Amino acid sequence: MATEDCVIIFPNITYAMKFERKIKETNISVKMIPVPRSISSSCGVCGKFDCANETEIEKLCQEADVRHDGIYRVYKEK
């Protein structure tokens, strides 16, 4: 059975750090990890989170002016 997480990638480390600061002000669980090379070779850090929180993450980014290059679903076998 496959499980699903989402990752949000950023155009540069400045936005990744801003995102990390802002997300700590919420109760949303996000882990900062290296960007999977299958997704991007841009900024080396992304945020991994439960896809159920995608809407809240998008809202936070919009309100905090955190630019991102996309949110991707990542599947892995359990």
C-alpha cells in the first residue's frame, strides 16, 4: 500500500527559511528535508507535510508572502 506526503519547494533558501519561521507559528507539522532530485534541482530544502494540510499551507504562504515553486505529492510504498 502506498502512502502519500506533500512537499513544497521554494525558489531559494530565503523563502524556505521564511516558510519555516512562519510554519512554527502554527500547529501544522512540517519537516524541512532535502528536495527530492526527481522533483527539482532548485533550492536544496523543501517542507514535507501531510497532504491534508495543503490548503492551510497555501493560505499561509499567500498571507506571509512566501513564494514557492509548487506543491508536489510524493508516494512511497509502506
